[in-house]
Amino acid sequence: MSSFQKSNSLTDFDAVVVGAGFSGLYMLYRLRETGFTARVFEAGDNVGGTWYWNRYPGARCDVESIYYNYTFSEELLKEWSWSAKYAEQPEILSYINYVADKFDLRRDVQFNTRVQSAQYNEKKNRWTVQLNSGEKVSAQYFITAVGCLSASNVPKFKGLENFKGEWHHTGHWPHEGVDFQGKRVGIIGTGSSGIQAIPVIAKEAKHLTVFQRTPQYSSPARNTPNDPEHLKNIRKNYSDIRAKMRHSITGIPEEPRNISVFDDSPEERQRVFEEAWQKGGLLNLTYSYNDLSITPEANAIVAEFIRSKIRETVIKPEVAEKLLPRFYYGTKRTIIDTDYFETYNRDNVSLVDVKEAPIQEITATGVKTEDAEYELDMIVFATGFDAMTGPLFKIDIRGKDGVSLKEKWAGGSHTRTYLGLGTAGFPNMFMLTGPESPSVLSNMMVSIEQHVEWVSDCISYMCDQNQAVIEAKEDAENTWSNHCREIADQTLFTKTNSWYMGANIEGKARGFQIYLGGVGTYRTICDEVAEKGYVGFILT
Ligand code: FAD
């Protein structure tokens, strides 16, 4: 077996990284710092990933800006100030560009280049990576930083090609912006993106028709400008904050109150929920009690509280009724909003329940449901993503014996990974924020930094130990995948059809693909694996 050889040719790299979002850029930085050659390939024409593509009105982060940034550089933490509690997309994109410039990252990123396939060559222990430009490159390590939410999903509506107006997907928004003035706009989808976009579009459009399949729980974000004094304090205490983030459940330095909803009287619960509602933000309601995402009866209480708020906010009772969610609270992506339910009180907004009367087709002039036709000048698809595995499956990734990742994880057989970082049969391939890691149920910046640091430490270890190949063992992978499922099955997450389960994509195998044990526990497990010489992996 050949030992690790540092590459110096123009087309042979120590590592190829796919994607120039937060993950790919930090991976590049760390690889460079540790002395490896790396090339990043990015389909877009600039850095940013999610924040490059999702330029729809109202797009912003639901994790407080002071926690949603890189923490690896003290200098960077001191230099950057977030203007608001929840940063909007343009500001996050400016931040990523600032980071790319500060660390001179662009010179190793090839933009406008899509990775089409990656094949492992067992004789050479190298990956051959095919680009859409026709070029091929090779690398010892193949690292996917493709994001969990980068494969946008436009459901196959009959007749879309006939539509005479404009249409856009929120995850692929035109850079020059979209003019809604004087237009009859239809928006399909009321997930997180839809709920962010609807209030903003409603203010500009002549009329907005919202096509809703599943009513959602959403609570107020209560966004505010950041007070400079507050930022100063945060900076002073950032090492403590970072430690808390890293050892928390979700990557946000907060924990649920250690009390069951049934330990409080109905009046006290009401007071607690009301306080959380008034405070706003992502976790205040969820963290009010420790059993809301575990016991159906506990969940029903918080769910009813939110429904009462919707009834209180939406003036027309028949509209409010259509907006009432009925699934377990928190088992779809938790949503926070600015004036979402209030928007339904506007005269220029109407709500169409497409569960009751499904969309039959898109016509030249609008949307036709089972019981009506809606004339539209523009359609906005806020229909989300083929999450987690979607971006990976868009690349034809083939490991040992030419087996493709898609085949390995196909059909009824569930996605199987070891720690969400690697998968058996695919040596020297690492997935940043891969399936079965905390990923989308965490503050992703914390998860990204942890994965990138683990992977770069692993590659350095391989080099130091003169090892050429690392591959997840099948039994370690089975144990990990089963563990992920066991934890998920103890919660209510698996009881709801959500994109976490793959339920939003026709024909996609259902399975919960996120490790729910918490980012702190996950970090400890990954660290122990490394300390024990990468136990669960075969190194040769
Ligand atoms: P991405 O940012 O998705 O970047 C992946 C990049 O890979 C993309 O630029 C893509 O073009 C590129 N790529 C993919 N496949 C290929 C290929 N085959 N060839 C070349 N390039 C390829 N996370 C939070 O923690 N908090 C939030 O509040 C939050 N809000 C979000 C809101 C929206 C609307 C969305 C879509 C996501 C949100 N996220 C949030 C998740 C967000 O994706 C992550 O926080 C983070 O930005 C992911 O960074 P990444 O680099 O891993 O992936």
C-alpha cells in the first residue's frame, strides 16, 4: 500500500472539496493551514452557498447572529459586528465574502464549476473527479461540502412549461432581484422560506395568493438591532460562549428548563408560554419544558397554545381555521417570523388550502386547483429542498467496485454512515454535515467547524502515521445508524412527514437522517473515536 504522498501537480490535489459555502471555505482554510493542497469546486459564481443562492425577500438566519458565525479566528470575531439579532441574507453574504477576502481563499476556488462525478480508484487510492467543464482532477481525499439544503425542489407540476408569467424558486433567486409591484403573485409553499417571504412580498405585490398544503407553527422572531454594548460584552466573553455552544444540545448556548409541562399548573404554563412568545426567537418556546418534543400529551399543550395565538391574530375566523397546524409541534423545522399571521389580515392577501383542493396544473395564466383557477403574473416556489442526500446524489459518487452511493443508500435500505462523516465502501471520502450527524437540527456553524476540524485533524494524522487510506467499517456504521434511529424513535420527530424524513420528495426513501443526541455529545463521541486511533475506521 503506498503511503501518503503530497501532491504538487496542477490537477492532482491532496483534497478536492465540493462547495464554497461556510463548510467548504473553512475546509480549504484548514487544509492550507495544515500544509495540504486543496481545490474547491463551486457551481455558483461566488462564495456563500445557502446565502449566495437564497436571495428571496425576507431571507434571514433564525439563529442569533452572534452565534451564527465562524469562531475559529479571534481576530475575525473582533473585526465583525452584526447589525441585528437575526442577520438578513445580504449581511451574511457580505460576511462570507469578507472571510474569503481576509484569508485569501478565492485563489483555490474554481467557480462556475459543477462536480459531476467522483470515482475511487482502488489501485491508486485516489479519487478521480469529473467536472462539467470537461476537466478531470484527482485527489487523495474527496470531501463533500455540498450543504444539506442546496438541491432546490420544484415539484413536477403539470403544465409549468406553459406558464406565460415569471416563476422563481426561493433557493435559486435572481441576483438582480424581482419586482412584485402591480403584480398578482402566487406563492406555493409555507415552510420556513415561504413564511419569511410572504409578509415582504405582500407589502409590494398587487395581490398575493398563498397556496398552502400544510399549516405551520411559527412564532415571532422579534428581531431588533444589536446594541453595541451588548456586542462588546459578547466579545469579552466569547470563549465561554463558544465552549457552551460546543457542548450544548443544538449549538446555541441555551438548555431546556429541566421541568415537565405537567409539573406546572395550567395557569403557570400559560404564563411561561406567554413569556416565551413575547420574548420571541427560535428556542424559547421549545425550551420552556423538557418533554415537549418527547411526549404527545406535552406536545399537545404547546401546540394548542400556538393555535390560540393564531386564532387571536388572524381576524377572519375561517382563514385562521385554515392556518391551524395539526402535527406535533417542533417535528418540522421550527419557524420564526416577522408578521406572518398578521399578513393574512391584509386585503391583498388570500389563502388557498391545497390539501382540500389540490393543484391540478399550472396553466398559461396561473394555477388551477380542483375547484378554482387563479390568474397570476408570477409564481414563487417556496417548495424547499431535496434535503441531506439530495445534493450528494446529484453527483455520481462511486466507491470501491464501482458501487454508487445512490445504489448503496437506495430504496428501502436506509442511509448508512459512520458518524455522518464517512460510509463503508467509500474510502477517503468525508461528508461535512453529512446525514446522521447533527447538521440541520443544530446551529450549523458549530457543526460545520466541528466537522472541518475533525476531518483536517484526521488527514494530518493519516499523513503523520504514513497511512494512505481510511474507510468506515461496516459494523461501526451499522451500529451508528441504528443508534441514530433509536434516538430519533424516542422522540416525536419520526411521527411526522417532514423533509427531515424525506417525505417532501416523491419516491424518496423515508428515514430520519439526523443525529439527535446533541452537538455536545456528538463532539465527545467524535473526539473519542479520534483519540482511540480512529476506532471504527480501517486505516491502511
Ligand atoms: P451550503 O451553504 O449549502 O453550500 C454548499 C455549496 O455547494 C453551494 O454553494 C452549492 O452550489 C455547492 N455545490 C453543491 N453541489 C455541488 C456540485 N456538485 N458541484 C459544485 N458545487 C456544488 N442554518 C442554521 O444553522 N441556522 C439558520 O437559521 C439557517 N437558516 C437557513 C435558511 C435557509 C433559507 C436555508 C436554505 C438554510 C438555512 N440554514 C440555517 C442552513 C444553511 O444551509 C447552513 O447554515 C450553512 O449555510 C450551510 O453551509 P454549507 O457550506 O455546509 O452548505
